[in-house]
Amino acid sequence: MKFTRGLEWGFLSVCVMGFFFMNPVAPAGAAEMPTAEALKVGSNIPPGVVASMHELLGPYLVLKAAASDNITFGFGNHSICSQIIPPLELAALGPEGYIVRGDVARGLVCANGNPLDDFSQFSIGAAFAAYDVLQRMGFSFLHPLGHTVPQQLDCASLLSANNSTAPHFRFRAFHYHTEHPLEMVDVLQGADAELPEGEGRVPWSAMVPEVQSWFTWLIANRQNRAEWVLLTTPEWSKNGFVDSELRAHRLRSLTDMGRTFGLLVGADVPIIEIQQHGWYMAKGSDKADVQAADIRTRVDWLVQRAGFDYLATESGYTEFEHPKADVMLRLMNDLADYAMKAHRVHVYIKCHCSAGQQCPGYPDPRDPSRAIDFNQLPTLASKNMGVMAHTVQAYALDDPTAGAYGNTNYGDMLDWMLWEAANDTREVVYHPETNYWVNVDIDVPLFLPLYGERRLHDLHLLAERERHLQLPPGRISGVDYFDSGWEWGSWLSDVVAAGAAWDPISKYSDRTAAFRAAMSPLARALGGSVGERVTAAVAGLAMAQGQLLIDGAAGSFLPDADEIKELSGFAYLSGRDAWSDLLHDIGVATTQVQKVNFYDHKNRLYKHVAPLLSSMNASFTPFVNELHEAARLHSPKASTHPLLQDLLDAADMLLLRVRFTATLYEASAPTTTSAERDAALALARQYISIASKTVARRMEASRVQPSSRIYGWRPNPTSYTFGYVWTVKSLYYFWRDYGMVERGSLEARVGPCYLNMQKGTDVVFGGGVYVSEALRKILRDVPFVGKLVGDCIAPPSQEYQFPRDLYK
Ligand SMILES: *[C@@H]1O[C@H](CO)[C@@H](O)[C@H](O)[C@H]1NC(C)=O
Ligand SMILES: *[C@@H]1O[C@H](CO)[C@@H](O)[C@H](O)[C@H]1NC(C)=O
Ligand SMILES: *[C@@H]1O[C@H](CO)[C@@H](O)[C@H](O)[C@H]1NC(C)=O
Ligand SMILES: *[C@@H]1O[C@H](CO)[C@@H](O)[C@H](O)[C@H]1NC(C)=O
Ligand SMILES: *[C@@H]1O[C@H](CO)[C@@H](O)[C@H](O)[C@H]1NC(C)=O
Ligand SMILES: *[C@@H]1O[C@H](CO)[C@@H](O)[C@H](O)[C@H]1NC(C)=O
């Protein structure tokens, strides 16, 4: 097929493509419209990929080709490519490896790759190769809900391409965490989306294209698995939707669609965990045979009816509570052995990093003199149970974690993972995050390219340890990224993390260079010097974030291992909600790093807070300015411009958050006069007002429309009563901090449950049945706390309005 260049393509847009596909009346020049044969597509390419290629390339092929640009493209194992890509050379690359190679003399460009294994009907490597070519032509796949298109295809440079590549890790997954009210939370449950009051519903089928876009993104970013959490709600249990024919049918159509892209599709279903509306398998009876039967029924449903290819699961009741070790082990084995024997389906269990839950009577094989930690109990389970070592938030495996989840670092998680890889035979998957969500990052919002950079660092570190320990290749299967949404530039971390799973090693001379190389899809999409400057500024910002947010290194002051618990930058930029304050106050489950509070003037570390915030401001500002400078050179007409605007807005919000927080500490400082305090509070309000304009612009530009699906206060299948960025729309974290400094009401002064917005009993304690021992004790013994906790247990039935509700 002939591809044209050098003509005027400025009118092309996604809408025009849609026109070609939805309008069967052929436009002028229809004789030039591509067909499957004309594209020279081999039969090993997954059909979803073929359709997507036609859709992407179609609009470029309707005009007459210029005779001088006469290039034929052979995708997959089409026979015209057997000489350019000899089958033996390709096979030598191993599973999923691929080659992109041009031949100037023949005017031919070929792209083909290997399947995942001998059982694959189609070749996922050929799909990767095809998207590699599309990206070199100028398409980009950066945001999972929408690709960008070039003004004109760049084909000529492909004639000199000669690249072979194969993945380092064979398990490359994204776990889209639908226990959070994310973009696709409804469609992935097989449900319609209910909008905020008065706005109606979005039918399930209208959202299916978003899933398709995500699958496309996964393949374009060379992942091979898509996974999400299946939920239940009280309503679905009552009306039967939860395991209905309708739901099975809808889920089946999604898993089928994933397979047409070459993906494996996984369902995350807890065995017995009851936190956050998980659709747990064992439903209440404590009789072993009933539980085993429940598990078998559910596995059959998931595999046979809904068509999932693999299963992920959770241990314990919640992140912080668990049943007896013997019960948990039996349940794990029932699940993993049945899924394998009955369906040849693999199961992976998430192992949390919450600290301090031992299993007496169960020696730890790593050190038999001590009892095994409950989170690592799967070490003693059937070998059919793969393990997923779960770390949280941005911290890398060798970073100080400032006390998040009771850890000082994830060293033990790393050692355990390596021990499993070296001394056990089960599958080992690393399960870190590209967003944590609750209070910490995307919902503030904070622009944190640091996340992607730390994941690249992690995988590089794992690859180095594998080599150092001389582990057999593939003993660490790979990585499953916990992903909690894509707004506010967060997609960039996902792109970087995805690339790291394919190749964590080459180009890793130093941190900055490696991270910049990992952002090459962004540099290429933006093009030329803009691409270079933007990725350089983002890399600089991420490095500065590492020093300040993780290490708390402000100027010449570096906090020690104890001081860091209250002096990491994250502590000050993250938001606080009623539950994080309450759980901290009563000493249960500190999920979030701690800070020196506004009025904690007697704290010996108080004097370090203002300098830390001022260092963040001084250090981040030049990079954000440089982003704006570089962006001025970018054409507003380019299809990548909205992505650049997204990065700019996100970076602006980061700076606003830094300056806002610094200003609140100024307002509340012991030496501040009341005139200075008033001025500082007025400035803080100005920051809020600027922030709300940026937020309004982003909501309008969101790829999720109506944006109230994610920014609104609305019912959804999770245990939260709002979309995952409602806290951004309302600027909840800004207002709550402001209210606590201004102290306009009694609750603002004393109540940890000030402005509670979560159904805490559902979210943390799984429906209020298994309220943790510690909390129960406190509720009983300390009436004063008990009263304040009342606010936490019952969140408002209506959306908060700020600033009005600061004073209620
Ligand atoms: C291409 O691959 C498909 C699927 O693996 C196979 O059926 C077909 O025979 C192959 N075609 C050629 C030309 O090798
Ligand atoms: C373009 O390709 C066709 C088919 O390979 C060939 O017949 C024709 O001569 C080529 N034209 C030019 C200008 O290279
Ligand atoms: C392409 O690379 C392969 C090795 O990967 C090499 O054998 C071959 O000669 C190269 N071809 C060209 C045209 O450079
Ligand atoms: C492809 O190979 C060329 C030549 O070896 C190299 O310069 C280029 O960076 C490679 N491209 C990719 C995407 O790996
Ligand atoms: C595997 O077990 C041996 C014997 O207990 C131990 O010395 C070694 O450190 C373990 N390997 C890893 C990577 O933990
Ligand atoms: C942050 O830095 C900017 C520019 O350097 C400065 O104008 C502003 O006053 C600083 N703000 C705070 C709160 O430190």
C-alpha cells in the first residue's frame, strides 16, 4: 500500500476518522480506500489490532499517493516479509520479541513478532511490532483514553529502521483499581453509570469504547495483561445483578475484546476480604466445605461465564485484619488448586506491606525461629498460588518510607520477593503503584512524575538483583502496576512504568538519563526541541521531588531516620481527611506519613517545616516555568497539545499546593501578628481561587465526559459516594487545611472527624462487621473520642459546599 507524505493533512482529526467509519458512503477517491489485503497484514496479528490499524491509518490513505513515496508495509507474518525478517532470526528472540526492519532497495518496511506461548492463537509480539511502526509514523498512545494522530505520516525514516527487541519481564500487567471510583469503574463492572442527581445515566454500552481505548494503550505500551477488581453492592446482591446473566454477558464481551488485542484479562476477587465492596468468594459460612464450594462456584462463574483468563485475589479481611492462619491457608489452597486443576487458570495473591501481624505456630522458612508475617503466609500455600508483593505510594524498594503503613522502608518486601524467587517455585510478581489515590497524590491533585521514575528505578533494581543472585531467567515473572486513574498528568507515570517492564536495563547510565529515555514516547509525540525541553524539565522536577518529597532534604538539612517520620515533603503536600487524622490519633493503621501539624508549635521539628516548604517552592518553580516556556513553542493545533496542556495545569496545581501550604504555616506561625495572619489567610484564599479556575479548565478538557462521572458527587459501585477526583473539584484538601488553620468552628479545632467524607466503616473496616480490636476498645473506653468518631461513621448525605461547610 502506498502512503502519502508532504500533502496537507491539517484537516484530519479524530472526528474525521469517525466519519469514515460511521458513514458507509465512500468519499471521493474511494478507490484508494485501504482494504485488509492492501495493508499486507499477516494472519498472526490479533483481529482487534488489525481493526485498530485500519481505523488509524484509513484517513491517511484516501488521497492519491505521490509517486515518489512508494513504500509497502508488511505487518505480521505476511509472506512479503519472509525474506526481510527470516523466521529463524525472529524465533531466536523468544516469546513476544519482535523486529521492525526496512529495506530501501525493495521499498518495504516489515514488522513481525512472536506469540506469548505455543498456545496463543495470535501473536502479541506482532501486535507490539505493528504499534511500534504506528508510533514511528507519528501516532502516540500516551493517555489510555485517547491516542493522538500526526498531521502527516512519517514513513520514509522507517525504510532505514532495523531494530530487534524482546521483553525483560514476561508478566506485564496493569491492575486498574476499581475499588476506587475511577474513570471506568462502572463499565468494568458491567454496569451503567449513574450521574449526580438530575444528570441521568450513561448506559454501559456507551462506555465500552473507553475499555477498547485502554486495551489499545496497553498493547501500544507493550503490556500483556489487563486486570480489575470485581465489586458487589448491597443493591446488586439484593436484585441479583451481581451474578446475573446480563453481567456475565457484558463482562464476557469485555474479556473477549481484550483477547482480540492479544491480552490476557484478569479478575481480582477477594477470597474472604470484605473491605471496599469487594465481591468476596466465601460468603459468610465458617464451615470449610461450604466455603470451598462457594469458591468453586465463583471460580467457575469467572472463568466459564465471564471469560477471565487469570485471577488475582487478596488475603485477610482488610489490609489490617485477618482470620486465623490455618483458615486463611486452607482458603488459599482451595482457590489456587481448584482454579488450576479445573480450568488451568493461574491465581496470584496480593501480599500487603502493612506491618506487624504475626502467625503464631507458623515458622517463617526464611528464619524458622520466628513466626511468619501474615502478609507472607502465602509462602506456605500451594505452589499454584503466585504471589504479588505489594508496595504502596511512590516509594521505591530501597527508599525510606517515612513510616507509611508502619514501615521504615520496603527492604523486607524486597528480601521476601527475592527469597521466593530463589528458594521457592511459585510465581513471583512485583505489585507497586503508579498512584495511591486516598489523600496522597492524584486526588489533591499533585503532579508526580516521580511515580514513574521510581517504578523504573524499582525494575532496574530488581533486574540487577536477579543478575547478582544469578536467579534463573524468569524467576521473577514481572510486574503488575496498581493504577488509580489518569487525570492530572498521571498517565505519564503509566507510560514510563509500562516501558520499564519491557526494558529496565538498557540506557540506564544514571537516574536522570534513564528517566528521560523512558519518556521518549512523550518527547517523540511533542516533537523536536519542545519534546526535549519538556522531558528535561519533567525529569528535573522528578529528581527534585525525590529529594524533597521522599528524603525531606531541604538545603543542607537532611532529616535522620527518626525525623523523617514527620519531615518528608509528602507529609505536607498530601491531603488529610477525617479518617487519616482519626486513625493516626488513636494509633491504628497509619497509612499515611505524618506531619508536624499547623499549631504543633512545641514540636521540636516545627522549625524545619517552613524551610522544607520554601525549598520545595524554590526547587520546583524553575522546572514549572521551563515547562511553560517550552510549551509556548508548541503548536496549539497539534493533536498532542491537549496532553501538554494537561501537564502544564498539573504542574501549576503542584506549585499552588506548595505555596498554599507554605502560606498556611505562615498564617499559623507563633510569631505571626494578627494583621500578618489575615494577610496570609487572604493570600491562601487567592491560591484557592486560582486553583479553582485551573480545575474548571481541566474538567472541561477531561477525556471523561460528562466529567461529573469522575469529578461529581455520585453513587457508584464502590464504597465511596463520589468520583475519584471529586476532592479536586471541591478542592476539599485545600479547604480542610484552610479551615483547620482558620479555626472558624469547634470541630475544626478539636475533631479529627472534621469534614468527614467517607463511609469509614465500609472503606476501612469492611462493612462495620469486623471493626478492628483497637478501634472497638477505644470506642468503648474513651467516650470523648467515641463522640467525635460519630462524625466519622456517618458521612454527610449531601455533597459538601465550600467554604460554607467549614463553619457548620
Ligand atoms: C501466520 O501465522 C498464522 C497464525 O499463527 C498461521 O496460521 C499462518 O499460517 C502464518 N502464515 C504464514 C504466511 O506464515
Ligand atoms: C511503486 O511501486 C510499484 C509496485 O511495487 C512499482 O511498480 C512502481 O514502479 C513504483 N514506483 C516508483 C516511482 O518507485
Ligand atoms: C539489521 O540488524 C541485524 C542484527 O540485528 C543485522 O544482522 C543486519 O545486518 C542488519 N541489517 C541492516 C540492513 O543493517
Ligand atoms: C533502532 O535502531 C537504531 C539503529 O541501531 C537506533 O539508533 C534506534 O535508537 C533504535 N530505535 C529504537 C526505537 O530502539
Ligand atoms: C535462599 O535460601 C538460602 C538458604 O536458607 C539462603 O542462604 C539464601 O539467602 C536464600 N536466597 C535469597 C535470595 O534469599
Ligand atoms: C515561591 O516562589 C516564588 C517565585 O520564586 C515567589 O514569588 C513566592 O513568593 C514563593 N512563595 C512562597 C509561599 O514561598
